[in-house]
Amino acid sequence: MEAAALVVAAPVFWVLAGNAGFLRAALQDREPADPGTWAFAAVLVAMLVALHALLLVCWPRRILKPVVAVMTVATAAAAWFGTRYGVVMDPGMLRNVLRTDAAEATELLSWPLLLHLALYAGLPLLLLWRLRLRPQGWRRALLQRGAVGAAALAVLAGGVLALYQPLASLTRNDHGLRYRIVPAALAWSAGAVLAADAGAATRAKSPIGIDARPGPSWAGAARPRVVVLVVGETARAASWQLAGYARETTPRLATLPVADLGAVAACGTSTETSLPCLFAPVGRRDYDESRIRGQESLLHVLARAGVAVHWRDNQSGCKGVCDGLPGDRVDARLAPGLCDGQRCLDEGLIADIDARLARARGTQLWVLHMLGNHGPSYFRRYPATFEHFRPACRQDDLRLCSEDEVRNAYDNALRYTDHVLAATIARLAAAGDRVDSALLYVSDHGESLGEYGLCLHGVPYAVAPAVQREVPMLLWTSRGYESVVGLAKGCLRPALARERAAGRVAHDHVFHTLLGLLDVRTALHEPALDLTAPCRPDGTTAVAQR
């Protein structure tokens, strides 16, 4: 077989076997009986084949088969997750894939997936392995590849001219549509992520908050102060009882004096995006990924001011926001009986909290990064005793369960988060005679549970449904905490209630609110984004709208 023939044959297979999701989305508003629909589809298919032929046309014969093999496997996998869960392979999602640990990857494996890969990748790879590409002189190879490349460019140009108006409308109405084209979108996203990571690796993070210093309340503080920041995982406001959900997913928190902030706008729809954004001064309102990843985080600013910062992880790491700072991971040594060899339950985050409180000195920030509701295996996130809603999905592949079963498992996991948060507050309150403390909980992003045919998360922010963009957030303070950090006594909960009623709280407030809670002064601090500011004599500015 001539190499030029493979350059055309492989794209034909990819388009027909892996791009059903793209074609379905592109044709969804067209009538099947209309001949124009079929003509439109035919031109789209030809353009997709031409696009992928251009991806292959320059590869030398010796490595053409390995390149085709890798792209075939990638196409099969992307088609599965795109069809099964509505996953779109933009750079953010691909970064999630590249950062996935072994435990997460294992949970995504299923027999239907393996069967799909065997059919759409295994069989083509077997055929490819048996295929022999004939050697060619460089002139003949150049002539054939040049002809294929010229033909592909002509098809693309002709297609754009013929379909300019409908294509322009499609791309305007669905910004994520181009990322459904596989494997081209995978190649583009991989290049974007690797280029960004390579650039970040060659330069040190820029320091921020060089002027950070302790506020007036630090002087002569008689007792230790501890702020616990709990970063939740995949908890959505739409399923949070305190935010108005009909089910009792937060029964213990509902009995405690917490200030719940309702549906809070998240920075992103994945941990890779939301976590760095959450700890950045610019947040979502002025989002700049390269700037956020290229700078230090809030944690470094606080440490510079003298706060003892510690990150404890029960998930996939801090995504760079805690680099160079003290931290540890939940494991069987820290939390005996709570780990199964791959994952630990979130109670492990507070297994030694009494001992930590007993030895606390000065001003401290403890960040607890939860496993929370990380999908798709919601049933693995809680002990059997927390299976309150039944029947619950007990499959790693959500499509093997009904929507009600998926929702039950998800809500059970939320009830376990409620338990962990309530237990943490109880331990902090019990130490209230010797430690002044506060707890701030906020989820990183939400989750789709079958709405609009979507599961999990990571849909591009501009087109993501509200269930992926709106998350719960709450604050609790010990009896003496507000006054010792200079806040008017009894002011904070009513002030937060007003902000909840206005519906204007976002991840952007976390950076500045933590500066306020810890009384750290820096020019980075924006009182308009500090939820504690209305309760401070020198900061009565109203909280900014998101």
C-alpha cells in the first residue's frame, strides 16, 4: 500500500467511526427528509476527511503507522467518552485527562468501554500492523503527498465557501463544537497544553503580595487562631439542601449556626481550572489562565505575612497552588480503617484534628482538599452506612444505571460531605476554650447527572450548564472568632445572608475573604470582594456583584 493511500484511508475511518457526536450536533436543527441536510452532511464529512489528511500528510513513511495507531486509539476513546458522558476535548479537559491518577483512571474502565476499544481501535490496529507500506523514492513520495495535500486544501476551501453562513452560525452558537472533532481536537488541545506546560516549566512563578503583613488584630493575640478551608470536589448547588434542594443532603449542617451562601459562581468546570483560579486575586471576572498559573497563589501571600499554611490532600494534588509549602496526603497511616488501597474516605482529612488543635500556635490556615463527589464512582465516596437514598448506582459506568440511581448515589455522597463538615465544626467548637477558629467550605465545580444528556463535568465554561458552574459555599466561626479579628460582633451572618439573598457571591470572593478572615493586609486585597468587609470598621464597602 502506498503511504499516500493511508493518509486518506485513516481519516475516512476516523470521521465515520469517531465523529458521530460532532455530526449529530452539527445537524441537530436540520430536517432529515430535506435533501439539503444530506448535502450539508456530505460536505462536512469531506471537510473532516480533508482536515485529518492534512494532519498526516507530512509524516515520514517510517513513523506514519505509529502516528495513525496513536490517533486511532485516541479517536476511539474520545468517541466513547463524548457519546457516553458528553465530554468535549478542549485544552481544559485534556489537561484533566493528563493529570488523572491511576485510581481515577481505574474507575473509568468498564467492560463496555473495553469492548468499544477492541472494536474501534483493536481491529483497526490489527489491520494496520499487517499493512506494509511500500518504499518510495523521495520524488514520487513528494509528488503523491503534495497531490493529497493540495486536494485536501481544495476540499477545505471549497467547503468553507459553500457552507460559510451555516458554519459561521454553528460556531457562534456552539463554541465547543470544534472540540468534538476527533482526533484533530485532541491534537490541537494536546499541543496547547504541552506548550503551556513547557513554558511554565521554564520560568519561576512570579511573586505576588510582597507587601503582605499581619493586621492590627495580630498584636498581642492571646490564643491561637485556626482557619480551616475545606475545598470540596464536584458538589453542585442544585443538590445542596442548604441552597434550596428538596432532599436532605445536608441534615447535620442544617442544625448548625452556619452561614450558607447559596448558589455560588465557580471559576471553572474542572479542578484543573477552578483550583488555581480560586486562589488567584483576579479570579473569573478577569480570567487569564497563563497569568494565574504563572503567579504564586493566595497561600504564598498568607505564608509571607506569617500565617502557618498547611495543605492536606485527599484527591489529585493542589495543582500548583501549594508548591513549596508544607503539606501531606491522607493515607492508611494517617487514617487507619478509612482507606481501601487506592482511595481514602474524607474523614481521613480530620483524623488527627484534635491533636493538631492541641499543638496549634499563632495564626494558621489548614486547607483540606476533599475527594467529595468525584465521579463517576459516587458510591465509593461514602461508607455503606450513608446509603440513605436507594437504590443507588453501584457501577463505575453511569450509563448502566438509571438517572434516579445515579442521583441517589450522588446525594448519598453529599450526605457524607455534610457529615465530615459537621464533624469538623464540632471538633473546632469543642476546642473553643483555647483556640479561636473558623471554617470556610466551597466546592471547586459542579456536576451533570444526566441533564441535557451530560454526565460528569468539564464542559467549556461558556456553554456549560448551571449545574456545573454553580456550587455551594458556607462559613462557620467559633464564638469568639469574629471579635478577635476585628469584626463587629454578630455582624457576619446577617451580612452574608444579605449577599446570599442578592445572589452575587462567586469564587472570586474567596481570595479576598480569606485575607479578611485572617486579617492579612496587602494591596492585593479588594474590600469590595471581601465578604467580611461590611463587618469591619475600616471596610464597609458593599460586596461587588459577580
